[in-house]
Amino acid sequence: MKSIKMIGLAMLITLFAVGYVLAEGKTVKEDSQTTCPVMGGTINKELYADYEGKRVYFCCAGCIPEFQKDPEKYIKKLEDEGMTLEKNPEAGINKESSPGTDTSGKESNACGDCGCDS
């Protein structure tokens, strides 16, 4: 009878240990970006910068130049907080001949070859 209790106790301890280990690996919740990496405010989806295929949103236009000084620092900060950054939807587009966005996130109709607005 005593050995059955010991086996039961050992099984319980094992289950708790396994549960703890599994839970430990899931402590970081991945989420889409909701806060500005520079000031911490709520993002405005119209204000963004693209860096190495990732799109980063900001709370105000003043945060974009600060981000551009050290983009890897701010991207790491967001990813360390469990935020999943959107992919740049324009990645892979030939920017020399396609309209796109400038670094402030505003659309540009310039074709890229001559700077015209066609």
C-alpha cells in the first residue's frame, strides 16, 4: 500500500514538473504591434517605416527619424516584448520602376526612374 502511494506521489510530481516546463516555453505571447517602439504610445497605422522586410508603426511622425537612427534596437525591443511585426507588403517589388512609399510611410506616385508623378 505504501509503494502505491509513493508511485502516485511520484507521478503527481512528474506531471507538475512537465506542466511547468511546457508552460515556461509559452510565456511570451506573440501579438501584432500595438505600441510605438520609440515613445510607447498607441500606433497610427498611417505612420510607419519599413526595415529589412518588416513594417514598424509609430504613434507620431516625430518617432520615425528616431527609429531610423537605430532601427535594429527598436525592432529588437518590440520582438522582445512578444510583438510580431508585419511584413513589408512591398518587399520584393522593384522599387526602381514601381510606385511605393517613402520612409515616412506616405504613398508616392513617382515611378522611380525620373521622379515624375505618373
